[in-house]
Amino acid sequence: MEDNGDIMITLFLLIVDTCFTVLSIYLFDYKTDGVINNPLVIFLSLIVGIIAAILAAILFLEVSYVIFAKGKPNDDRLKHKIARQIASVPIHLFNVRTKVVGMEHLPNENRFLIYSNHTSELDISVLMHNLPEYPIAFLAKKAILRYLSIGKWAVSIGCVMLDRENNRKGVTAVSQVVENVKKGSTMVVFPEGTIKRENGKLLKFRRGAFKIALASGVPLVPVTLVKDKNYNNIFWPMKRKFTIVIHQPLPFDGYKNFNSTDLSEKVRGIIKSELSWEE
């Protein structure tokens, strides 16, 4: 699956970037002597284009949040379609190509949990971009709330922010994830709790992450995100390749009698099975 059409916002930002860059070069270089020959002006014009695109992105996020996201239900289809467009921007800009294996394993209903390894900052974008039929939201770090309108958008689609330094708030976050999934969200949990940048490796899973599944009453779908072996040595604009491996769901009746440790080990074993070069 190379692309599912979530490219409109990326095109908009590229057009803004190009227009401001070309206009700056025209006004401050070409117009002065009829020739484009000033490297400093060209460089500064490229910077102007990037700044204009960033400002356009912030404006779009703010306006679209008020119009399409604020006050709407977590699983609102139009809101999630726009959220996927937003999440897909880094996929296009970093030239990430993704293949999905096992799409047929996903439940027909939205109400399920995805447990996945955590490989990079692009994981959220990769999953949202490639699973367009589901209202995906995440258990995420509270730091996301500081990312301007991204934080507001994340909360509006059902993401739950976790404060690991506050146990009481951690319990509340678990309850909120369970509530959101029962209301129709497809919630994603990264049980490692942080990003493991070393390719093909897994951190120890946090047992507390599986309290969510045991309280949910819904299927659990293990997912393995597999990066090419040379992924970390590839630089823009070369292609970066991901594979999303969707495993057979674990029905709730099949794991409800597990404790969090046993369930953690079972899911970790399934996810690890696709990381064939792990030592």
C-alpha cells in the first residue's frame, strides 16, 4: 500500500512553500537585473518558503480544529479523515513507503485494541495513514499537549495522554482508554512505553499497559512494525520502508483470565516473531 489518497494537505503546504520561494526570488533577485544569480537571495528565499509553509500549517490546524473537530464525537468519520491527512504529511515529506501484511485479520467493528512495538516518531502517522477505515487514537505521552494544535487534535480524536509521574492519573488514563474503545475508537497502545531506535529490537513490555486490555472486553490485535535493516542509514530524499504486520486478533474470551504478566509475555512473543534479526 503506497498511498491511500491522504495527500491534499501535503500538496497545499508544498504549493505554499513553492509560491513564497519563487515570489521571493523574483522580487529580490530576478527583478533587479533580469537574471537569477544571487545565491544568498536564493537560500533566504528557500527559508522564507519553509517558514510560510509552517505558518500555513499552524493556521490550517487551528481553523480546521474549530470547524471540524471541536465538540465532535471521538469517532466522527470526517474528523478522522482530516486527522489522517494531517498525520500523513510527515509520511510524504520523509518519503516513507509502507506495506501492510494481514489487513484481513482486523475485526470488522472499530472496537478493538492494537498493541504495537514502538520504532520511531513516525509510528503514529504510519498506522493512521495505512488503516484508513478505522477511527484510530493512541495512548500517548502528555508532552503531545504542548505541540500547538496537534495536541488539541489528538485529544479530539480520542487520544489519551499519560502522565507516568502521577500514578493516580495513570489509573484515570487506563479507564479513559477503555471508555473510548467501548464508544467506538480503535485504540493503539505501545507497551514498550518509549521508542526503541535500535532496529529490530524490543524493550521489555510494561505490564501496566495490559491492564487496559484486561478491563476492555474487546479483541486485542498484536501489530509488528518492521523497518528495513538499513532504515537508520537512509537519508532524505531516499525512500524509507516500513512493513506493518497485523497478527491474528486475540479474542477477549481467549485472554480475559490471563494476568497482566502472562498477557504481556504472550503479546510480546507474537510481536517479536516478525523481528527476525533480533538477537
